[in-house]
Amino acid sequence: MSTDVKQPAGLADSFDVIVIGGGPAGYPAAIRAAQNKLSVACIDEWKNRDGAPAFGGTCLNAGCIPSKALLESSELYYRLHEEFAQHGIKVAGAQLDLAQMQKRKSGIVRGMTQGILALFKGAGVTPLQGHGRLLAGRKVGFVAHDGTRRTLSARHVVLASGSAPIELRSAPFKAPYIVDSWGALDLDAVPKRLGVIGAGVIGLELGSVWRRLGAEVVVLEALPDFLTFADQQLAKEALRHFKKQGLDIRLGAKVTGAAVSGNAVDVAYTDAKGEQHLSVDRLVVAIGRRPYTKDLLANDSGVELDERGFIKVDEHCHTGAENVWAIGDCVRGPMLAHKGKEEGVMVADLIAGRFGEMNYKVVPSVIYTAPEIAWVGLTEEQVKASGRDYKVGVFPFLASGRARAMEQAAGFAKLIAARDDDEILGVHVIGPLAGELIAEAVLAMEYSASSEDLQRTIHAHPTLSEALHEAALAADKRAIDSLNR
Ligand code: FAD
Ligand code: AMP
């Protein structure tokens, strides 16, 4: 790619920091670097379906935010039908207006992505919309969306190019029938039958949205066990609830092919009984994401990729090429927005000569289904495998007055602590607002709190947070509001 023609006048060519990628890893890095009094440009090439460029990357445009908007709307719709009568509220004639639901979602996305431009303006970050490519010696080739080319230079470059959905070779994307997660968020009608390949976080969230809106949903998962990366007591509880909600989750079902035929998709998969077929109206492929580094690195950039395509970095996200850093989904570690954000903040502080560190042991995970699922630290299976002697406290939301008042008493909070020094090793919550509740456990673990510290902390009554308090007490068989077994 040539980078030496037509450079617009009036813009600086040289910055202290250039960030390539304006998703939840890149834009916080740019803002923190500017807060650290460095001159900063953030380059981002994202364009939405209408062709409009937007900062915010996958998370704001096609991931975290639109999925949570639809999860919230679809949950309200579901509860209106399944729960309101229990509260003594009769509703007649409630109808789904999917166009309005999608419009609300798009409005939220627009507001959030435009908000990043306002944040950049406030912090003094130069936004550059177009493609960035790292050349040798921390030069950056920039091609604006209008084709204008410039060569920029920086003292430091931060790569934050994110990730892209993995395509299943035997079931290639074919809109509007076979779609990725972004396509699944944009359906303009509720499919009668929806197939989802992959019972990971994204597959379960998207499957839940369309199930609640009335689709028959079949989730095909190659692995024989459910949520293998989660605590298995929690995974079992989750599977039970999802099945009750009508999600048809087929484990040990490996998809081997999918083809559009007429207005339907024929899906072939193998399970313990042999080859099976399924016909659906829409198929979502949610088998994971891969690091995205297309046209990002010149051959002599000095940055290396590992065998899976991730940019190689050390524990401080330094690539090994002088003053070149990489953060977020394009480097090792969980593909989560908050992990990328904290890496971005760490790198921007390190560049400014300040202290910066990531505690990868306490990155929380959340699955925004109903009941919600969240955890931090080790699963019971991992603690057991480590050989450390441990104790477990479990508190069911059925015993929480607040959860019952909310008509959301499914699930439990579980705390695992070391028997020797009482260190909290892992906390796992399935239940109402689990993603909010886990923040307390993250803070406790970040500050090396013991389970006794949590036991001695006053929790307001009646709140959901009492479940964590009681789980800590239960670990020493001292729970007050549930039987100690
Ligand atoms: P991205 O968000 O992918 O951003 C990278 C940006 O860089 C993009 O805008 C891209 O266009 C741009 N770019 C790439 N290469 C170049 C280049 N050469 N020049 C210029 N620009 C470039 N995570 C959570 O933590 N919570 C959730 O609830 C959650 N829900 C999700 C739901 C879905 C459906 C999906 C798909 C993902 C979800 N995720 C969630 C994951 C989350 O979206 C990612 O972890 C996060 O977006 C990664 O941030 P990032 O900045 O590393 O990359
Ligand atoms: P995640 O990586 O968490 O998004 O989850 C993706 C899921 O898709 C994993 O649980 C994989 O086992 C599953 N998966 C991958 N390929 C296939 C396939 N061909 N058929 C069914 N499930 C698959």
C-alpha cells in the first residue's frame, strides 16, 4: 500500500501516540494517553451497514451494546407474558413491534458511538476515520475513507484491531439465511425456526433473544458438556433453566454442513446416534472469534503473530518491537471489552512513565441470559485440580427476600475459599443481576479479601447482594438465612 500521496493540509503528521483501532480497547487507550498530556490520534475504519463510519468497534456497533439492548427488550416481552400475571397484573392485547425494538437498539448504538467522538473532543484526541497500517520505525500509513493517504509517525503505536467472527467452512455465511452474530442482531422478523451453531456466550445470548420473542430455537454444540469453561455446578443450573425456557440445546452435536434450499437452511450434524438433519429458517454461526489483523502490519513492522494469529505481547502488552504495543481481542486472553479497556489504560499509563498493571486473575465473565451468569476467579473444578484444600458456600436466591419480591428467585451465589488462609479463590453467581453482583467479588479479590472479610461486611437488607454475604458465611457453615449443610 503506497502512503505518500495527497495529504490533507492543517493536520499534524506526528504524534506521541497513534492508536490503530477505536473499539473498547483502543478508544480508552487514546483517552488515557491524552489525559497523560500526550498528543494522540486514534485511527478506526469501522463502517456500519448504512456506510456511516463509527468509533466503538465490535462492542458498541455489533456486540455488547446492541445485544444487551435486545436482551433487555426481549426479556421485558417474555416477562410480560410469563410473569406479570403472577404479580397480579393482567395485560391484554400486548403485541410485539420488532421494528420499534430494532429502532430503539440502533438509537442506543448511535448515541454511544457518537459519544466517543465527544469524549475524544473533550480529551483532545485526534479522530482519524479510515485504515491504519504499521510500517517500519513506527510510521503509520493512513488511508482515509475518501481515499486520501498520509504517512504519520509516532513515538508509540498501540495496535487494537480487535477480532472477527470465525466462519464455519462447511456452513459459509449467506445473508439473510446463514449469518454471524451481527446479522443475528439485525433480523427484521422473528424466524419461526432458528438454528444456532455454538453454545458459547454469544450463541446463548442470541438464542435467548429470539426464543423470548417466539422463535423455536435449536442450539447445536459440538462438545458433550455444557459451558465447559464455567463452574459445572453453575453450568448444570443454567442448562436446566434454559431448557425450561424452551431452548433446545443439543450437546455433542457437531455441524458438518449447511445449505440454503428455497427459503430454509438444511443443517447436517453428527451426534452419538450418527448423522442428523435439521431444517431452520435462519442459521446463526456463533463458533467463536479470531484475532483480526488484515493489512495491519507491513512485513518489516517488527511485530510478530503467534500460531493462532494473535499479536505476540508480554504481560505489559508490549509487542517486542520498540514502543509498539497491542491490546484487546487481537492479543491473548479472554475476548472481553473490559479486559481490552484495562489493557488500554495500562499501556497508556506505561507510555507516560506511570505505573500500569493488569491483574488477569480477576477479569470477571458475564453471560447476559436469564438467569444471568457471572463469575470471577477459579471454578471448583480448577481449585480441585490445583490440589489446594478448599471450602464452598452456596446461597440460593430462593432464600433472598429481594429476589422473591422481584419474582426472580432462580439460581444461587457460590463462594470458594482456601481452607488454610481463607483466601477467596472464586465466586460464581447465577441469578438476577449476577453481572452487577459480581463486581463486589471482583473488588474483594482485587484487594485480597478473605471470606471472613466479606462475612464481616454489612450488606443492606433486603438486597440481592446479601446472597454473596450469605455465601461467604455458608463457606464456614455460619449462614443465617439458609440451612448449613
Ligand atoms: P473491536 O471492538 O473489534 O474493535 C476494533 C476496531 O478496530 C474496529 O472498529 C475495527 O474496524 C478497527 N480496525 C481493525 N483494523 C484496523 C485498521 N487496520 N485500521 C483502522 N481500524 C482498524 N464483551 C464483553 O465484555 N461484554 C459483552 O457483553 C459482550 N457481548 C458481545 C456480544 C457479541 C454479539 C459480540 C460479537 C461480542 C461481544 N463481546 C462482549 C466481545 C467484545 O465485543 C470484544 O471483546 C471487544 O469489542 C474487543 O474490543 P477491541 O477494541 O479489542 O476490538
Ligand atoms: P465461544 O468460543 O465461547 O464463542 O463458543 C463457540 C462454541 O461453538 C464452542 O463451544 C464450540 O465447541 C462450538 N463449535 C465450534 N464448531 C462447531 C461445530 N462445527 N458444530 C457445533 N458446535 C461448534
